[in-house]
Amino acid sequence: MVNADVIVMATPVYFFTMSGQMKMLIDRTTPRFSEIKDKEFYFIFTAATPNEKHLINVKREFKSYLNCLTNPTNKGTIYGLGVGKVGDIKEKKETLLEAYKYGKNA
């Protein structure tokens, strides 16, 4: 992460918060977080809920993380909502296209 230009952080949303694995990753950056400077960040959230308002906690958690870093840029967030079962994401053509465009332009 220290050497990256762009960082994409993706997590499923469980009980309206990020996964434990994502929280562990963030916590493990503690020894070197001051070296994670001037990075562009993209976020991808997938959740069974179809309602974006249920993601307020996970948005706040990532915003708090960025507030601890030096000069981060939040380039965008992709919401894969209503994807609680295997294969549901295949029906979300607009979400997949948005992710493709972000990747192509990053």
C-alpha cells in the first residue's frame, strides 16, 4: 500500500459494517499508516440490503480511515446492493459497468 498509486478496498457488508477481514487489514496498516501518502482510493461495498442508507456505518469507517492518512483522495464508491446470494451480482449490470469504468480510468 505504501508503494501503490491507487488502492481499491472492497468488502462485503455484514450487519451494516465492514467485514472483520477488512478491519484487520486496516488495523495492520497502523505501523506504517504515516507512509500511506497521496493515494487515490476506490471503495466497493456489496450488501444484501437494497438500501444504501443502511451503509452509513461502513461509509463512516472508511472515511475515518482516510482521515488518518496524509492527503488521500476518495475517487469513488461502488455499491453492489441487493446481492445476498451467490450469483446476484450478475443481475447488477450497471454496477458491474461502473466498476469496469473505474478500473479502466484509474
